[in-house]
Amino acid sequence: MSNSPEVYTVHDVRIFIGDCRQVLPLLPAESVQCCVTSPPYWGLRDYEHPDQLGDEETPEQYVQDLVSVFRQVGRVLRQDGTLWLNVGDAYARNGGVGVCGPNAKVGNTKKLIQKRNCKVPPCWGLKDRDLMGLPWRVAFALQADGWILRSHITWIKKAPMPESVRNRPSRATEEVFLFAKNPKYYYNNQAVRERSGANLKNYWVLGPEPSEGEHPAAFPTELARRCILLGSRPGDAVLDPFSGSGTTGIAAAELRRQAILIELNSDYGRQSLKRIQKGVQQGLWV
């Protein structure tokens, strides 16, 4: 990729098509108020790009790659900025079929994973069928790299993907972490409250929403909306270095924020562009 990525600007949203590891260094320091993102999960989906994250040979390398990315995110965040990070977990397996193994059909992507997640990685004392604890390993690695880990939020899914397992509970939650760049950071606790008016709790029950594109792992707009309301003011810039179908950008635009989206896969980048153009045409963000 050249040093001049393809860029689209619609309303107050900029979409960069390229590798975030190359695009982030091009952004001005301390130019973003908060980052809301969900990087590709390790060994799960094929996003059809040779430089994709999540395709590392080991989960250790995956964690190291994310630390490097978020080090650059920290550079572009304001001094009172925050990072809201959703990361998924995975199981260590020796071979097998189903959702992991050498012939796994993954989610609704209909892609065959040939090398990832089909052998127990030689790290962390993992054994066959161990839950890797990847979200917390990423969180602790970021903490060690200088981030302040302020909160762990459990995203409870109203309609989780079904699992044909009989030897453990089916998964219905994911992790969202709130990190701060410095001890004094912007957080508007009045922006999102419980129905009773009490302070927001650290579990969010969120349901699915109709899909507007072909991206297999879009998180709910309400999840992004809450993070943006809590972590930024109207007019602030919100960053998503793994923007997928552009959900963070949609939520930011609806809330009168600027958005900077970075997406490696050009097809998903164009999906984001179409979604945002549609909102502008409908006059949603004028």
C-alpha cells in the first residue's frame, strides 16, 4: 500500500481504505477524543486480505499486534481521551470440526479456515479445549503498555449465535473495556443512565439489529452510541481503526460528532460509504 490511502469524506465522516498500522501515523497527534472499535478476533474469520489482523500464527503475536496498533491510537487521542474496546475470545483446539479446526466453517462468512485455530498454541499453558481468555490478555497487555484500565463492561446479547455444545454453557456475552490515556479523562456520566436514573451499570443488554450489509461481525449501533455519548462531546472526533461496515461512523454522525474510520477491506469500506451517504440523503444528520 502507498503512503497515500484512498479517502472518502461524507458529511463529517472520513473513511480511509488501508491498513490502520499505516494510516494511524498519518493522523495528527491528539486530534481524536475517543476511540470505539472492535478488532478482528483471532483465528475466527477470513477478511480476505493478506495484511489482516487475526490471522497471526499465534495468539501471542495477535496480542502484540494489537498493542502496537493501540500505541498509535494513544498518540492520536487527546490527553483526556478514552478507548472503548470490544474483543472476542476463542477456544484452543487440536483439530476438530464445527466452529474451529482445520476444516471449520466460520459464522456466516462461508470461508474455510485452513491453518488458524486448528492446533493448541504453545503458549500460556493452553490445553485442548481451553478457553484462551484473549480479551483479558489483550487488556492486561495494554495496561502494561501504559493504558489505564478503568472498566470492564459485559455485553449481554439478547439473541446470541446458537452453539451446539453439550459440555459447557453456550456463550451469550462479550467484553467491552474502557481505557483512559491519563488519570483525568472526559467521561459524561449523565449522557447515558439507567431507566431509574441511576448511574449506568457495567452490563449492557443489547439486541441484534437488521443488517444493512454483508459484514459478518458488525456490533450493535447502540453499543457504539453509548460509548460515544459517554466519551465525547458534540463536535468531537471519534476514531475506529477497524471500522468494518461503519457502525461507529453511523453512530458518531447521528450524535453530531466527527468520525475517522479506517478499514482494510475495500468492500467493507464501500459499504460504510453507502450507509453514510444514505443517511445524508435522508437528511438524518443535517
